[in-house]
Amino acid sequence: RNGGVVAFFSLEMSSEQLATRILSEQAEISSEKIRRGKIGEDEFHRLVEVSQELQSLPLYIDDTGGITIAQLAARARRLKRQRGLGLIVVDYLQLLAGSARKAAEGRVQEVTEITTGLKALAKELHVPILALSQLSRQVENRDDKRPQLADLRESGSIEQDADVVAFIYREEYYLGRKEPKAGTEEHFTWQEEMERATGVAEVIIGKQRHGPTGTVQLMFDANLTKFQNLMREDHMPERFE
């Protein structure tokens, strides 16, 4: 909204799906209601208003699937030359392809080429790149499921090339998958834990090349996929290291 041009390479969702997410978050209307068309008159007018505001934003969405890092770089350079560029978002980097030569050497080498290419592109265009990444399945096998740097999937080059690595952890998500039998003592304990965890997300700064690491809590509205500042009388932000 500050006028910076954003290139969003959406390799997982279509531009229509992404636009619905953005509308939902900005208009504060459930994306499920938008998809099903089950919205009231007031909500409809709010959607129209938000749509008009978003239409003027310099956001360019490329939802081409399976593009290579070379193709992404070429499109980013062209946009930088024609419109200017303030931020590149990649969702997500494991869906990018490397060169055929690196792909033949193995997936780890291919992902290394992709992260190295993103790093080089950021330096060349003087633009920050926000790249989403999948995590490995090993996080599911631990009692503490907070992500760690070692959980970044398919290549250590992600940790190496990134200036900042941030993880999102929602205890509510994991608690919801292991609800004990109703009426038991375990269920009462589970309810207390769920009340504490509901609507709360942790942002874990696992690496920051030029600053501290640590954890902060945010409020998360799952219906809107929206994060907001979390202010509690009984909670002070955790200290950074």
C-alpha cells in the first residue's frame, strides 16, 4: 500500500485463489463464504470497496506452474525494467525447477541452484525476496513440533543463502489433531490448553544475519488467514537473543 511494486510468483495457488485470499483478509470476510457466494449485502459492498482499492495496487501475480529459476529471474528483470520493483515473493521455492543439468545431479543440487539463484537475483536487482519453503516430515516425529533450521526441506542451502529464516508455529493446529475422549481428565486438560492456544501463532526467527533471533507471538484468524499484533495484559513479548 506504500506504492512499492510487488511481484508474486504463486506456483501453488492460482491467481484467482490468491486474489480470494487477499480479498478475504482485507475485507475480513471468510474465504469460504466468498467462494460459495454466501455473503450478505453489507459484505458484498465491502468486497466491492476492497476490490477497488486493491485494483490500484502495483501487485503483479504470476501463477505459471513449474517455471525454472532462470525464467523467474528473466520475468523479474523485465518487471524491474518496465515498472520498477520493490519486493519479490515466491510461493514456494520447492516448486521452482533448476536447470536440467542440476536436476540430473539430484534434488539437493537442484534446490541449491535455486536458492543461490534467488540470492544472486536479490543482489542484482537490489530487491528483497521473500521465499516460502516446505518443511521436512521429521518435525512430525518430535514432541516439540516447533520448526528448526534443520527442518528446512531438501537442502541446507536454504539456511545458508537466506539472510533471515522465520518459522510459523501454531500449537492450536497440533492440539486439534489429538483431542482426548470427552469427559475424561485428559480432555479437561486439553480444553485448557486449547483455550490458551486458540488464535495464537508464534513467529520464530531461526536465523537473522544482521540481528537477533527469538520468538514473538501474533494473533491468527484461521477463517481469514490473517495475522495481527497480539496484545494481552498478562503477556509481555518474549526477549530476543
